[in-house]
Amino acid sequence: MNDRAQQANPSHGEDQSPSPGRPRRRFTVDSLFTDTRPQAVGVKDLTDAKIITLDRIVPDPAQPRRTFDPERLDELTASIRAEGVLQPIVVRLDRDQDRYIIVHGERRFRAARLAGLAEIPAIVRDVPRDRLLIHQLMENIVRDDLNAIDRASAIRALRGQLGDPPWEDVAAAVGIKRSRLFQLLGTEKLSSGAQSDIREGRLSEKQSRALQGLPAAKQEALRRLVVAENLPAAAATRLARAFRDFPVSPDDNVDAAAAALETLRSIVDPRDRSGMAQQSGLLLGAIQEAGRGSRAGRERLHNLVDLVGTPRFTNERFDKDLNAFSRTLAGLASKSAAATPEATAALRSLREAIDALLQE
């Protein structure tokens, strides 16, 4: 072969092995299917991510959620109809039924069905039956999707599945504090009416804590008031603390309890001049008794202070309140007409209370 031919086809005249120090590139079958695009860097495919037709999926009859808010379900249905299912549900394969059982996401499944979808994105997980309730509880507790009643019921069922261990172990299994666990379990002691209110969103768990420990009639009276006026949890708790020992006759009558609660509320949280005058009179009378050295008076004053939520005494608060009251008295003294009988009686009570304080 001449030099020109050899230059045109060097393979016939030279060893084409790689030069020393230069590694040979090896190609495998897998490398042929590897995505080398920049957007694929740091990304892996999920082998258990599926698109599953809805007729292959069934809800878990033992799952802890028992209540689905119709309004929220309608909102989710409208969102799915417009944008599709944005977050896959989680399912497990039941080989005996040849069906996928929902682990998380039944609300999305229901909404997708209402929206007319034929299929839904899902992640298939192999969740053992003895861990299934723990998975469902942790998902719903962290996302705050379950109401307190359903959570309490599921936690109690979980304890049975785990062999009735101490509650501390159950709390650790679902990742919540022991104190939080007992708050949830406390909702099971409420009346059926209160439990229904929690399930249907009329009563929050925090509001319901005020009802716990009250006798049946008092619990029902306070429940009606909290639901009717959506009382803040702090206000409901303050009322409940005072209501616990407040006399009701007959003590098992809900109407009598409601009337007593209204009287108590006018003292604790006055909403008009009459209620404020009554609260002031009770406080001034208790100050007088306590100032005279009466042990019963001191106890009564202490209970009233706790009942009405009197703020802690500070010189700054005293100066501010005294200034406001002095301005009011100056306005009263500058009037040509005499003070009303109510104002006169209140001033006398105030003078007696101040005298009692100065005697100490």
C-alpha cells in the first residue's frame, strides 16, 4: 500500500489502541438510556409513581378520617376541574382484592371523582398493615386534616393495635407530645352534641377544652353559648372556671344552667352599663371586706379577681387609671346639677373601699 493510501486509511497500517495513560471509554446498555440533558442532573425517576384509573382505587374503611367538609370538598373539586390533581395520592396494593387501597389522599380521590376524572396520579407504597394506621395518623396530625374527635378515636385504636402500651409510647409512635395526646383524648369525654360540633367545625378543639370537667347541664349551657357567639377560647375558659362552682338550681336542668350562666357572664364579661355597675359593686364590696381583715372577704376578693381577669397591679397602670378617673370626677364636679343617685351610691362605695384600704 502506498503512502497516500495509507494516509487515507490509517487503520490498515497503525495500531488504533488508546495511547498510554488515556482510559478506554466503555459503553453499557444502561448508558444508552441515561438522560444526559442539563435538567436531568440531580433527578431520579420514581418507579412507584403511577397514573391509576379511579375504578382500581378504593378508600380504606379503617382510616381515621370520618368527616369530610362538603364546602372544602366542593372547593377542591373546582380546583381539580380547573388545574387537575396537583399532588399525588398514596396507595398500597391489596393483591387479594386486586385493588389499590388509599393510604393518604381520600379527599383528593373523592374530589377527582366528583370532577369527572377517570384517573389520578398516585404513589404506590408497600405499607405493612400493622403500620398503616400510624402512617395515616401521622399524615393527618401533621397536616391538621383530622378533627380532634377522629384523632382521639384513631389514637385509641392505634394503642389497641400496638398491644396497649403506655400512652407515652403511643405519643412517641405518632410523633406528638404526651400532653397533646391527652388533650385530644379529652374530647371523647364531651357530650355527643359537643362532639358533633367539633366534627362539623362549629366548635374548635381549643374552645371545647373549656367544657371538659363540667357537669352535663352546665356543659350543655356553655356549649350553646360558645357555638352561638363563637366565644374565643380564653373567654370560654374564664367563664367555665367560674361556672364550675356557680350555683344552679335544679343542677341537672339545662335551662336553669343557661340562666345562671347569663347572670355569671354579666359579672365576668359585662356588655352594658348594668353589668359593669354590678361588677364594680361586687369588687368594691369585696375590697371593703378584705380591708377590714375578714378572711372570708380576702378569699372572696381573690376569687373575684381571678373571675373577672383583673390585671396585675403596677404603678404605671394605677397612675393612668387614676388620671382617667380624676378627669371623670372633674367633669362631674363642674356640672351645676347634682350627681345621679346611681353615681352617688357608686362614689360612696368607692370611698368606703378606699377607707378600708387605707386602714391597713
